[in-house]
Amino acid sequence: MMRNTILVIDDEESVRKSFTLALEDSGYGVDTAESGEKGIKMLQNKRYGIIFLDLKMPGMDGVETLKKIREKDKDTPVYVVTAFHEEFFSKLQKLTKAGIKYEITDKPLDSDMILLITRGVIEGPQVY
């Protein structure tokens, strides 16, 4: 079964809105969480096709959130979306060494890129 609902965890409302607009226009369901804590709670009740996760958030940062996501769900693709990759580099390296899987993509993501990543994950590689 294809899971067409996407989870976006980001403390910036404008970022959550841009993901929602890009994805809902293309027929995907979008759930958003403004904190890592809320995102983790949402995972208890639902499975997602892909999770987009911000690194720099107040409270639980993206690295902690990713660890908790992986405790509950080893398989759902997680895309870490960040402008602060360098700042979190050593923490992310530790996750990689621990076998925690994720992808990294740079902010800002425009709607074409959001769709490209989402379609690639949910529908598989596109052949044109």
C-alpha cells in the first residue's frame, strides 16, 4: 500500500505552509508539527510515506527527533532539511555511525524540489 501522507516537522510556520501548498496541490496529504515532540506524538497514531525534518528547532532539535523517530519506525524515509548542516555535522555523523538512516537536503527547498523528492520516494524513480 502506498502511503500518500507526508509529515513535516519544522518550527517555522512559513516552511510548514510552503510544504503544505506544494504537496496538497499534487494530491498528497500533509500533516505538520511545529516541534520534534509534537512530530513524535503524531507518529504514534499514523504511518507516513516520508518525513521532512528541520534540524534547528527550540526544545528537541532535529537530531534528537530523528533518534526518537527511528526508535519507533526504522523504515520511513526521513529527509533532514536544513540551512545549518555544519553546526550539526558531528551529531549527524554519530547517527550515521549508529546505523540511523536519513537523507540531507539544503534549505530553502522550492516547491518543485519538494515534489521531486516526495514523488521519488513515494512513487519510485520517474522515467521520462
